[in-house]
Amino acid sequence: MPRIPRGDSADGIYHIINRGNMRIQVFNDAEDYEHFLELLYKSAEKEKVAIHAYCLMPNHFHLLLSPEGEGSLSRMMQWLMTSHVRYYHRKNKTSGHVWQGRYKSFIVQKDSYYIEVMRYIEANALRAGLVEKAEDWIYGSLYARISTWAHLSESLVELGDDWKDNVNMTMQIDELEKIRNSVNRQAPLGKDEWQIVVASQHGLLPTLGNRGRPKKGI
């Protein structure tokens, strides 16, 4: 099966996910989580990639990022994943694959699903039953946001004073299904017409199924 192309354009917004190889637990203690976050901050600063949200889970992670330059997201993720694998093998005296493979990257439309993906990511530990409140998961960006952690970029959309409450609210089934479909198909996430145009630009039309090509004038 051919690899699905991944966009990496300046000012695009990307939902990034990767899982442990064979779904193994990758983060086993506080040191593992904290070291990965340090690598994340360092790589983002190095390549000028904005961090909008993140959540590290025991066997996977979610990121919401926007690069300032062409190709900077790919360079950041390559450095991040390579550096982490070296750390993991050095600490655990192991070898071989740590992660499932290439990270998955999904383009997100700012005007329609940016907020929803941010909520989805920051509530990840809550949905998994790891905490009673989303802000209690110290390896997620909601905790960092409340703590005014400097490494988070300013949100592209006004979050409002009730953001913490919004994250803790149960997401609608249709919202969850739309995001999960984007993850499963590695498809752009946004309104229908935007999805088709962006998928055409990045060679991602097969991820939309039988949605067709953009109409003239779109």
C-alpha cells in the first residue's frame, strides 16, 4: 500500500499522532514524560513551530502544531522522534522500533475544527479515565495552559474564560466521529469544500473516499 502524502506547508495547522510499536507503553515514569516534553519544546523552538496543544498518554501522543516555514514541521518531528528513540534505548537498554512507524499528520481548518481538535487533545486523558478532571493530567497542555507555561503558543482563536469547563464537557458524538475519521483515514479535517480543495492540493483525495474532486470555482 503506498504511503499517504503528508502536508508540511507554512502556516498550516496539523494534528499529529503516533503510537508505541505494537501499542507498547512508551512512557513508563515521570522522567519519560518530562524528557519527551523537553525534546518537544526544544525541537519546536529550533524549527520555529508553534505548539497549540498536546497530550502525552502512556502509549501514544497527540500534538497540535503550526510551522512557520516550509518543511519545518518534518524537520522538527524527525529530530524529536530520533532523539526520543535514542533516549528510550539508552535508558531501557533495548533496540528496535519504539514507535509504530511514521507519525501521522492531519491538516486542520482553523475556522471550523481548530477548537474542536484542541478540546479533543486536551481531554484525552479524561476520556481514558486517567484523571477526574482534564486539567489534572500534568502531561497535557491544559495543565500547562492553566499554569501559564511559556512553551505554549497563543491560541489562534479566542478560547474564553470558560475554556477549562469546555474541555471537561463531554464532546458530541458527531464531533468525535469527525476527528476520529480524520485520524483513521489520515484526511484533512474541516468543512466539506475546504477538505476537497486541500486534499487536491496535497495529493490526499484518496483519504476522502468517494467524495470526488473539487467543483469549478471552489
